[in-house]
Amino acid sequence: MSSPASQPDCPITDLVSQCIQARTITQAQYQALTALVLADGTVDESERKQVNRLFDAIQVGRVRIVD
């Protein structure tokens, strides 16, 4: 069995990784991320870290928001 840290299988982790790798986030990706975060009404520690990771990348200019 693999540990959660070694294999991202969370949709939020996958989406954040895609955005950081592409260095952009589209409106569609933003909406998908919002839907994933709000889907169950709670945000656990892992999800919060991933969202913060993306926001940090946007803030320092590693990820751009595009239309």
C-alpha cells in the first residue's frame, strides 16, 4: 500500500499539480477546484494545503490566471 504523500490520488491534488506544472489556471479549472472544495461542505488539512499551495504559486507569479 502506498502512502498518501507518495501518490497523489486526490482530485484536488491532481488539479493543483496540473495548474502548477502548466503555470496557468483557467476559469474552468478554477470552477472545478471550487466545486471539488465545496463538494462535501468541509475542507480537510490535506485539501487546505493543496489550495494554499496553488494560491502561493499565484501570489509569487509562478502560476498565472488566464481566461
